[in-house]
Amino acid sequence: MTSEQIEYQETPLPYDPDVPIVDFHTHIWTDAFAPRAEAILTSRDNSRAYNPGTVDGLVHSMDLAGIAASVGMAVATKPSQVNTNNDFLSQLVGHKRIAPFAAIHPDLPDPAAVIRRAARAGMRGVKLHPMDQRFKPQEKRLRPLIDAAIQEGMVILFHAGSGFADGCPYGSTDDFARFFDHYNTYGRFVLAHMGGPQGRGTKPVLDPQWPCHFDTAYLMGNFAPDELVDAIHLVGAKRVLFGTDAPWHDQKTDLKLFLKLGLTPEENKAILSSNALDLLRLIPEAIGFVNRVPAEPDQELTSGYTLL
């Protein structure tokens, strides 16, 4: 189902300077690697990139959307990529618009040590990807890594669900149920994609008892609004984070579609802003941007991309 086939309700745009909008799920790479990452993922998943996947591209995309800040991540698909990614991401610590999350891979010789270094460099979270890194979240070998991140007070964000590759055996609803049987008291886990659709066109499947937050990345325009609203109400708006999966979705379009779900102003404020600020331990004054009506969409990025 495409966004053109979905009927949305109209909701006023909450461009309030006291409510900085945060995108909790975006991807960035070095200027040198971004074209290669785009080529790999577009060929594998038939995706389209709406910005170049660089720091400048993401900031420009946020400007066009009226988004104040984003969490930026670079998934390491093999252990050899971790140090390079984290050297790049650590340079963004203190950036006024991007909060970097560390890269990690469970097959590293000592992933817990990498987690500690990233935390002490100032990174506020870490991203794990069961599908791309080929692990199940409940595996005992991950516990030193998870325990180190918990000890450092980091947000731990998992890709959840099958991606859109039907039958992928990693990161299923059952996997996370078993994971949370063990990790049932730490409140700083985030499951991407509202807990994980199990295949293209299926609705998110989640358990409201899981002690975590959920982000909306990649769901706008791909899933029926009533299913998203039901999922949000199932877990409560206080546990949902707005995310886009940029550059694979356009931030401006996703924000518009989110605001047409018909949620209350209080729910919108929680999902778009206050939940993320609380998890990231940020105050609005720390973000170098004042929300405004977004720029016109015909502005081109330096790479030649045009946002929808």
C-alpha cells in the first residue's frame, strides 16, 4: 500500500518553538562512504535515498522538513567497520542538530570495551541490527555488550522485524519476547519500526508489556493509518518516538503523514519531541534550531537530490 492509496485525517502542524521536533532514527555515513552505502542498499532493497546520507545532507533535509534534531546512526554490517564508523560518529558529539549513536557488532572480540569507549566519548546510544548482523537478540553472547551499555546508561536501539525480507529469521516478535524475559527492568531500550513488521504489508506486531520505547521509522505511507494509531494506543504515546529512517524516507513527507494520523496535540508533542528529549537527556535549549514552517520542497541538495 502506498501513501497515495491511504486516506489521512488533517491535523494542524505543531510548529511551536518550544517543541523541538526530533527524528529518532536516521542514517549517516562519511562523505566518502555514503555513495557506496546508498548503492549497496538501493540495489539490495530497491530503496530510494531522499538525501545523500551525509551530515550536510541530513541537516539540509531537517531544514526542509522543519525538524530540529535527529539521531544519526551508521550500521556496521561486519566487525571491521565498527572503528571507522565510531571514529566518524564521535566527531559529532556535541553537534547542535545530530545526536550520534555508536556502531557495534556482536562478533567483535570485545564488544563491551567498544561500548564503554563510545559512551565515554559522549555518545548517548548504540544501534544493533539483528537482520543485517545475523544474530538473535536473546543470544547469551550478546549479554556482555548489552550489560556494558546498561552500565553506561546508553539508549539501546534495535532494528526489529524482518526488514521487508519475508522469512528473515532474526529479530522476530518471539525473539524480542525472549529477550525481554531477561532484560525486563531497564527502561532505555528502543525497538525500531514499532516493534517490527514481519514482512511487507504486515502490521507491526508488538507486546505492550515489553519495557521499551518504539519508533515509527519507515512506517509512514507503508502501513494503514488505523493500524499505526492502534499500535500507538496499545503501548501509549509516552513510549513512541517519531522516526523516519532517512535517507530511505523523506523527513518532510513522513512528518506530514504522521501529523495526519489524527492524534491529539498532547500525543503529537510526546511522540515528536518530549519522549526523545527525555531519552536523550537533552533540553530544548541544547538544540541549535528553532522550529519553523519547513522550506519549499523544490530546493536541491548539493548532491543533486530533490526532496519530495
